[in-house]
Amino acid sequence: MITNIFKFKKRKKETKENPLLFPFYDIYKNFNETIKKENFISYERLMSSVLIKVGLGFESKEYKEYKKKIQSSISKKEDIKFEFTIISFNVDRKFGDKFLVPIVNDKISSNVDSIDLTKSKEENENNMLKILNEDVLSLIKEGKYIEIFEGLILFHSKQANSLKLFFKEEFISQIRK
């Protein structure tokens, strides 16, 4: 007769006295906490200011076209070029090797298309983009957290001395192979 020489302890259920050995990490915690800060500038506030400065509104064809381009680029995970940085989508091990997340970059990627938010051939849209870039850069220098697109916050990290992003779940995409 064979006896079991290995004795395993049964795992205890999680209780208040016995929490999980490794707690869960909320990857959206930074975003959710940041939108409550005084130095947070919402997307609506940012764009309201930009549109007023150029004499346009949320119902203008220029703004509607801008928003449509942004939504399309985000859904296609294209690079988004500002005068001072580029928002790209790439794998970041912190979020897993099967997910694309938004990142700050200094170069346009060679393997995806991009949208240029630095200039436009159309005068009103060009003015809007110019003011947008100026305002965002100015706000970053003031230490603000700016929601540059709905659900995507750009800011300057004093600790890392670089631009960083916080984002909502909608900005993560699983890679299909």
C-alpha cells in the first residue's frame, strides 16, 4: 500500500484576519484620483477655452472634424502628434504583454499611421490646433494634469522629469495574434 508522503496544507479562505497574500492593484487608481485634484483640467474645460479663443464652439464643423479624427486615431491605435510630444500605443509590461496602452513617445512609429495635431491646411482648424498646443504646453509647465482627450490625462512628473499618462480602461486594447 502506497501512502502519501507529501502532505499539503489546505489553503485557507480569505477573511479579514487572513487577507490575500498578494493584493490586487487597481491600474486605474491614478486616473480616478487625479480627476478629483484641484490642478486637474478636464477635457471639456480645455477644449472650451481653446474654442472660445478661436471663436468656435462644440457644434462647429472644425471641432466635430477634430473630435472625429481623434476618435478614429485612438480606435486604430495610431500615433497622435503634438508640437511637444507624441502619444503612441505600445506594449507596457506593467499592464501585460498582450495589451496596447497609450504611452508618451518622442518619435513617430514606423509601423502605424499617425495624426498630426500641429497644423492643418484649413485656417480655423489650424488656429484651433495652434492654441491647443500652446495651452496644453503652458498648463503642463504650470504643473496641471490635463485631460487631453476624454479619458487620457497628460502631465509632467517631477520625480521622473518627463511627461506621463494616466488613462481609463477604454484606452487599453488586447492584442490578437
